[in-house]
Amino acid sequence: MNEPRIAVDAMGGDRAPEEVVAGAVLAVETFGANVVLVGDEARIRPLLHGTTGDRIAVEHAPEAVPMDQPASQALRGSERTSLGRAVEMMKSGEVDGVVSAGNSGAFLAISLVKLRTIEGIARPAIATVWPALKGPSVLLDSGANVDCRPEWLVQFGIMGSAYARAALGIERPRVAVLSVGEERTKGNASVLEAAALLDRAPVHFIGNIEGKDMFHNVADVIVADGFVGNVVLKTCEGMIGDLGSIMKKEVLGGGLAAKLGAALLLPRLRGLRKRYDYETYGGAPLLGLRGNCIVSHGRVSRNGIKHAIRAAVEEARADVVGKIAALVAGEAVTQA
């Protein structure tokens, strides 16, 4: 296919539009991304400069979706907003993917209404690439659906398996349900029923895993409802961030020997921090929609936006939407 064209919500996020525009410039400079910045042209144009800026298109949208605006309200006025216009461009085929660090609830609602879900998928899920010890895993749902039916969890497993295969290059992804014990008898009613259904789904289902397994590559795809998934995600992000601060304080607060040791360890510590930094992965795909949508953190920096654009490009190239549709169709045939 031709180089995927990615619409970026330039007005979405805590540091928009400056960091978002800078991230788009980095994406063009680093890997030649084909980017359209969507937002207030009067604020975007002055931030573009040089030959790189000349290679970025701008689509004017006069308004932005506030970060705290209810999804229903954002949906009603979406035609004039940068987020709504970016999703509309995806619907019309003008672009191959959308990236936004803005209001994630509004992003989900607007995308759900405008793009619709893939046939056979009831609800889209946020799939977070999880930096485990021996390579990445995929956790979904990470917050789109706090209350889930068992059949939705099965669909999350199917979508996660297709994404792990297409985007992460895992030939036969191992799918597991996050529960309170490894035994098949452990878990609430929804988990137990979902596990029984996943046994018959067109995925490589390996059973339950516990929270202690999250960083150990026990599974390539980890299925949970959005409430549990989001709590796990935010807990681990906070823990990793605090651990880095504690290590820095302890090392720099020590004597000369500690500081000399820190100088030797610093390159390895920087590599470790980069490996577990959410910005390395850029954003999380909204799987299950008829379009490639990447959700980034509201506080994301330009580096994170660059990686989010890369993630959107890779998802479009890998035809993740088509591969999910094919797996879901296989599930339907199996059930018939």
C-alpha cells in the first residue's frame, strides 16, 4: 500500500498544540510519516517551520474538545472540533489512521458513532502494549468498558490475538484471562464463563494468569474488563515512575562512592527507563472499530506523539482491522 496518511488531533492533550505539532514534525523527520494536523490553523501554522513543516498538511477545525467534557456533549458538537474532524476524515477515507492525546471518552464515543464496530464485535477495547521482561504483551481492555459481558471478553481475546500477530509479529499469540488464580476454577462468574468460551474461540487460549505474571511473558495477550485493566495499568505506571524517583534520590543522595557507582550505572538505568516508559509505545489502539485509532496519554510529550504516529502507521500497514474481521468471521463459522 502507499504510505499511510495519519490525521493527528493537534488540539487534543494537556500540552497541545505545541507538543503535538512538535511530535508530528519529529515523525516526519524520523521516518517520513505522512501527517495531517487537524485543528485551529492560526495556532498550528506558526509552529511549523523549515522543509519539514512544508511536508505536513493542515486541516482547519476551529474548536477543541475539552479534556473534561462529557462524551455525549463532545459527540453532539463534534463537526467543528479537531477530534471530530479527524475521525470524519478516517470515515471518508481521506486518512488511514487517527491519533489523539485528547479526551479519550470523547474519542471512543465519536469513533464508535462515526466508524462503527467491525461486524461481530460488540464493543471496542483499548489495547495497551505491555513492556514485559522478554518482549511486549497486549493488555485489553485498558479502560474503554468498565463493565463487560463474558462474550465481550472473548472478543477482546480475538482482537488482541490479531493485533499481537499483525503489529507485534508474534506468530501464535498466547491468550490468557487475568484472574485471582491460575486454576480454571478461580475468578468471578464473568471470568469463568469467558474462559470457557475462549477455549472454543479461534485463539491459542492458555487459561488464567495472576497479577504477578504481568511482567513475565506468561501470555502474549492478557484479557480483562476495562475496570480491572485500567486499575492494573495505572498502578504499574505509577509504581514504575515512583521506583525511578526513589532510585535517583537514593543514589544521588549518597556519598562519593554512590555517585561514582551511579555514573557507571546511568546508561543502563536510562535504557531501563526507556523500556518501561509508556511514551516508547506512543499510544494504545482502539481495537474493534472500522478504522485505525490510537489513543495517547493526555500529558504525552512530542516524543510520545512521534511514537503514536508510528504505531498508527504500523497498524494501517499491517491491516489490523482486516485481520480482526477475519478472525471474528472464523469465530462465527466455528459457532455455527
